[in-house]
Amino acid sequence: MQRGGNDVGNTGIDTDVVIAGAGPTGLMLACELRLANVDVVVVERLAERTGESRAGGIHSRTLEVLDQRGILDRFLAAGELQPVGHFSGLYLEFDESESRHAYPLMILQSDIERLLEEWAAELGVRVRRSSEVSGIHQDEAGVTVELRTQEAAPATLRARYLVGCDGGRSTVRKLAGIDFPGTEATMTALIGDVELPDLPEDYVWVRRCTGGDYSAIAFEPGWYRVIASEYDHVADRDAPATFEQLRESLVRLAGTDFGMHSPRWVSRFNDAARQAAQYRAGRVLLAGDAAHIHFPAGGQGLNMGVQDAVNLGWKLASVVRGQAPESLLDSYHAERHPVGERVLHNTRAQSALARPGAQTDALREVFGSLLVFDDVNRHLCGMLTALDIRYPVDGDHPLAGRRVPDADLKTPDGATRVHELLHAARPVLLDLRGSAEVAAVAKAWADRVDLVEGRSEDDRWAVPAVGEIPAPAALLIRPDGHVAWAAAADGAPGTSALRTALTTWFGPALQK
């Protein structure tokens, strides 16, 4: 893959995009940009990956995203699918009809980062470690990024854009002057990976008690992820978390430490919930925890960050390459900020449902009784997995703005699936009726949109939050897998609306 197809190095620009942070969000964004032949440098404060396990799972929509890029098998080989999920510890059942990847994958963040870093290296992403952002200066042509490194003199990088993927205490967000409003913490949880030899064999993964709750999940034979949560007590977030604090917290809650020993990693979190007031300030953008923090209930944080990256990547690439106007970047905030708001909202609810006390016990019992109803279970599953997200795109077709189902197809090149068409991270205009009108429109965007003719193997497609719908006649699929335009099976293709969608999302047509 070529590097520097955008005059990098000829105009005082060192690289097209600097990404601060080599976590899952930053690495995923870097890979998305490289797939579009955009030059990118990732700068990371740490000298090497910590190896800390941290987050522990990938939900359906993120699994689909990885499938869309052709790398899902790497992650499946490193994790284990689990058939159930939960909302504040209340079990949910996932519907296999709504996704090929209905079940969450238990996989540690350390493995996720390792696999993404390997993919990034294959794509030619440059990662500069021991490099911390210390200053930024924007102008009309680009942004200068000052770095604190191990060298005597500070280093600088000049880029067209800077994306802060540098965590909840994001330096980039602070330097860009972006507000981070939200709610303060009301509890403290200690988390650690430890050996737990005295845990009873009949232990259920989470138990509520007088002061909070505790949980233990086995990731490998002999060691567990232990979380001890205590309410109405907020620790100093800058104070180090220790194994002894975790042990003492577990003793207060459970009356024993279950013989805990040999910690691999100990950390602390709470239920503070904050979101960046804006995801873009000129040439500086935010993604992942730099844009939103919340109680880590339901395992949504890492997944939301990866999906931020996939939403932003193709848009930023189109602008950098001069194919689309800079205003396209405004749709990133318009689409992802409401998603972040919803996650903060549901995690606040989950934190409230986890509180100790008779009133909350009663609330949990009532709430749990509602989960037996399919519509309630399906609604919560769609929220946690992000399968039900619908972005505000024009058009009244049920698929417009939603993630495209992974339908089986027959094409002139053989059998395939819709998500396989997105491996190159390019837009796809999928014509399922062989329309000459659609093909004629596609020619004007042939440099950036792939036209694929085929036939759906199924007459009806399952769409989360909608139900089954007739297979469309044609649809325009964005690189992130969301539908920008769709034509109903029983109507005219609507080529005027197709031209509008192509222009809106992928820039003006080629000049004849």
C-alpha cells in the first residue's frame, strides 16, 4: 500500500493525520485511514503495551465491523463466545436472527490491542511510542502537534488533522478547549486479575450485599477477574490502586478474600459519566474515551470507541483526499454524540440498579420481571450491542441510516455476503435488480464507489428494531456498514435521491 498520496512532505505537512493514543480506538482509526491510503502517525505516551487485561468483551456490532474488514477470525481465535449478556447483572438473551454474530465475544483488551497493532503494522501504520502530546496549534492549513519525548528537545509533527484517542483524561481534549460536562462519581470499584483458590464451586458470577456487590469471572484456569464495588464512597482518582485495597474491599463485602493472591493487575473505576460537548473543534477531533466516559456496565465503552473510529475514518479520509468537503466531518458529531448520550444514559441506569438497599432490590425484581417479554429483552439487547443504531440520513426506507444486514448474495464473481463487500473500506452501491438507471448513475462516482450487481438469497431481511422487511432493490452502503440510500423492491429506484446521497456522503460527481 502506498504512503503519502496526498502531497505529504511537500507543503510543510509531515503526515495527513496524527492520532494520539494507541489503544483500540486509535489503532482502529489508524487502520481505517490506511485502508483509504491516508498517511497517519499514532503517538503514544507509553513506551510499550502494558499487557493489562482491562475491558473483557466485544459486542455484536463491533464483531460485524471486524467482519466487514476481513479480520474477525483473528479475534474469534483469541476469545470465547458467550450466549448471554446482562443489564446491571440481569440476564438478557440474544436473538440469533438479528446478526451472524449475535453473541458477545469474551476477549481481553490486551489481546484486542495486540491484534489491532499487528493489523496496523501490516497496513503500514507508524506508531511512535514514548511520545506524549504537550501542545497543539491550529491554523487554516493544518495543526502543529508538540510532543514530549525522551529526546532533550521537544519534537513536533505537522498534520492536516489531529484525533485525540488518548483516554478519559485526554490531553488533546483539554488543549483543544473542549468542555467535558457530566455527572460526578457516587461509588468506587476496585478491579484486579488474581488467583482465587478458595472461591466456592457453586459461585454465581456476581453477588449483591449490604455495601455494594462483588463479582468473579474466570478468564483462564486458576485466575479470575475480581471486581469489588462499594457505594457512597468515592476514592481519590489520582491515588494508586493497590492489591491490599482490593483485598480489603472484598473482605468488607464478602466477609472473606477467598484466598486471593498473585495479582497481575489492579485498577479502580467509578460511575462518573461525562461527554465532550463537541467531538470536533476545527482540525481536532475526539474519539473513544477522550469523547465519553461512563460506568463500564454491559461492556459498551471499548465497543463504542471502535465504532467511533469506523464512523470517523472514512469521512476523514474523504476530506483529506479532497473528495468530500470539510463539512462532512460535522456529521461525525451529529451521528456519534447521540450514541454516546444514550450509552451514558443507560449506564447511569445500570449504576442505579446496582445500588444496595431494599428499594433497589424491589426495583430489580420488577425490572427483571419485564425481561421475560421479548420486546423488552430485544430493546435492551439492541441498545447494548448497538445493532439498533439509526443515523439521521435522508430517506424513509426502513434500512436508511441503519447498519446493513449481512445477507447472502450471488454475484457474477460467485457467492458472497454483504459484509464481505466492505473489506476494502470503500462505499458499495449494491444493485439487486440489475437496474440500468442505477448503473448509469454509478459511473459518475466510479473512482470512489464500487458498483456490485447481485441477487439476494433471501426474499426478506431481518433488521433489528424493525423486524423482517422485503429485500431492497438497491442500496448505497457507507464504508462503516450503514445504509446511505435504499430503493424498495416494489418501486422505482429513485435515481435523483441516489445522486443526492452520493453527493452528500462521497462528494461531487466526476467531471466529464
